[in-house]
Amino acid sequence: AKQLGCNFDDVNSLKTCFPHPSDSNQEIAVFPDPPHMLKLVRNTFGEKRCLFSSEIIDWKYVEALHKLQESEGVHLGNKLRGGHIKFSKQKMKVKLAAQLFSSSVADAMDYCHNKLKLQDFIGSEATVEFLRLINTLFDVLNSRSIRQHGYKKAVSKQNADLYLQFMHKAKAYILSLKESRGGLPILESRRKTGFLGFLICIKSFEAIVAKMISSERPDLIYFPLYKVSQDHVELLFSAVRFHGGSNDNPTARQFRSAYRKLLVNAEIKCTASGNCIPLTDVKILTVSSSVSSKTVINVTTQCTSMVEHESSVDEQPAEMALPCVFLSECTNDIVYYIAGFIVKKLSVSLKCSSCISALYPENIPTSLSLVSYKSEGKLIHPSNDVFGICKECEIVFRQHIIKNESENSKLIIMRKAPEVLNRIQSRSYFSILNQHQFDTEPTENHLVHLMRCVIFQYFKVRLSYYCKNLAINKESVRQFFKHIVNFKGQ
């Protein structure tokens, strides 16, 4: 870039544009690949462990959050896992960096510090500010559509001033970063590349907005900055690797063959005017031994017979005394968050307006919760009845299911859901439906089937998360052996 006319030596007066070789009236702006810059910033933060702005930005808070979530067995609405902490063998995975620098991780730290008052998160404000700023900066530089919201929306004349204001703030923040309290500025250190790359992106962004968006006669209505990223080349290389059997090191002949296939396939379009069209979401085997509770609630005019799975419960041998399970404040808030998701799912699939209204609270609680910290107006608060049923499900899950790692998840739901139903039937859940339950046949009691819907949906979500964690926590050696095989003798 320097040979073409750019100058990156003085960070306060960067020159990130150079004249077009064939037309001196046109300029080309330099954009270092934002995902790669994000990975470099993550590497610097993770390996140095401490940076300094107005206060200490410490990696220990990320580790403390991961440790808390692992000990609770549930997560605070983020994707932080062990791979994000021990990233040294997966430095090229962009998603590990993007999921670390996310508003969900920052919200979780805020929640632990302000709501739970945990000692491990005292002084985490500067770290939260750092995560939020890098997350927002990457959102702007990775914008894809004009229909998105917030800073993920592509830059246009309507939001250009807001974006420029944020870019000035981000630039000042990066310039103020230091290696340590009283240490060298990060832009004068040996680990400056990622931060300098973001400054170059900011300068080029300002030039493009001034010339193509905010001018009197703008060339573009909006500009999705994802178009200038390196992802398009990466996707091409990924397709080439796929054609070679995931080979990172193809020969010239293999590359030529794969490239030819890609060129041909790119020209073949699926047409709707042919002899047949592809059908999606068509299930061949739809016969079940029982009717789902959603079907019973939705079809109230027909008397359908059911073969209950509960009939097999009495045949199970008596179990030993179960351990007492205590749900911490953190776990309770996470269960409340999951319960809101279940209300959202059931509101779409159920048709009975009385049952749907029973899922929502009469008054939205004003007390702070995980939903309050993460909500931007779209998260749903569940009713106390839904929350209570979900807590019973979590207790049963911790008593039974965590011990049965190898058991089939569907069998777990069939065996344990009736147990939860038996526990909650003695309590007055969904009392608002006491009269409504007599509007249908006894086998179609909406009160019972609504509770079954909540139980089944909770176990489905919880088991999906639990099984996914079992797979994630296994150490993978595939990447190590793949490079040994593909680059043998080199």
C-alpha cells in the first residue's frame, strides 16, 4: 500500500486512499479485512491478558464468566465456551473472535457485576466497554443489509452522521489504549497490527461516506461494507477445498479441475418452469403413537384418541432417594430467560387465544433480571406459572438427566415429562384456565395439555444445549492430523 501512495506511519494523519492507476480522478480506499483485524485484536487481548484505557481491561473477567457458566451448567445468553478461552489452536476461526467481542458477553458481565454482585467481576466496567466498542465497530464494518437494525444496518444518508460520530469515538478510544498502566501506547507496540487495521478501516470509511453517501449527488443509496471484506475470496477457496476432499494443499491439476466445476455450476440455475420442482419440508413418516399436545389444543372440535406415554411410568422400578437440588439466583434468572423463549415459541404454534394469554404475565415485572439486561424491546417475560413449571423441569433435569449422558434424548423426555406433570398437578398453575378446561372433552383438557407443551418445550431446549456441550467439550484432533496428512513431507 505504501508503494501505491498510502501512508500508515503517523496514526494521527493516516493516508488510506491512492489514485486509480488508469484514472487519476478516481481514488481507491484501502480496507484491511475486518474479520482478520478482529482476530488480531483478540489474539493481543488473550495473550497479553491486560490492556489499559481509563481502567484495566482484564482477560480474567472473560475466564471468570466462563467458569461461572460451567459451574452453573447453563449460560447467560451468550456463546462463550472453552474454545473461546483456549483459542491458540483455532486462531483462524473468525466466529471465536466475533462471539467473544459481542454484546451478549458484555451484557452477561454487566449482569454478574450489577445484579449478582459477584466479587470476581468487581472492576469489570472497562472490560465491558472494550467488548462493546469492538463489537459495534465490527458490526459497522461487517454490515450486510439496509433492513438490519442498529449498527448492523448498512450505512446510508439517514444514518451516516450517527456512524461517523461513533467512528470518531472508536478512533479516540483505540488511540488511548496502552499495553499497561503507564506503558507504551498499543499503536507503538509490536502487537499494533489489529488496532492499526481498524484505524485504517475507520479512515477509509469516512472517505467513502463523504464521497459516495453524503455528497450532494450520492453515487450509492446505501453501502454494505461486507462487500469489501475478504470473505468472498475465502468462500471461493472453501469451495475449491471441498471439491478436493477438504484438501488444503491441492496440485495445479486439482485446482484447475475444481475451478472448472465451480464455473460450470455457477451457471446452472434452478428453474421453476421445469418438469419438476424441489419440495421442501415434506415429511414422509408422520405417523406417531400419540397425538401431540399442540395438536390437541389446536384441534378442539374433534375427539381424538390418545395413547399416553405416561402408561409406562408405573412400570418403571422405584428409584433411590434423589438428591436435593438448589437453584441459585443466576440459574433462576437463566430459567426465566428460557421460559420467555418458550412463551414465544408456543405463542406461534398454539391457536387457542385463552391458552396463549395464560402464558403472559398480567404486569411486566420491574425488578432487574437477565431479560432486563439483554432486552432491547423484543425479549418476552413469561408468566409466573410458566416460570414455575420451568423451574420444576430444571430440578428434575438436574436430578435425573445429567446422570444419563448416553441415554436417548427423546426417551428422556418421554420418561421424565410425566414425572414433572405429576409434581405440578397438585399446585394451582394456570388457575386462569380453571373454567376454560371444561370447554372441551376430558381427553382434550387444555389446562393439562398446555402444561405438557411447556414441559416438552423446556426439555427440548435444555437437552439440545446439554448434548451440544457434550460434543463441544471433547478435544478435537482432526485439525492436527489433517495438516500432518495434507502437508506430509513438506
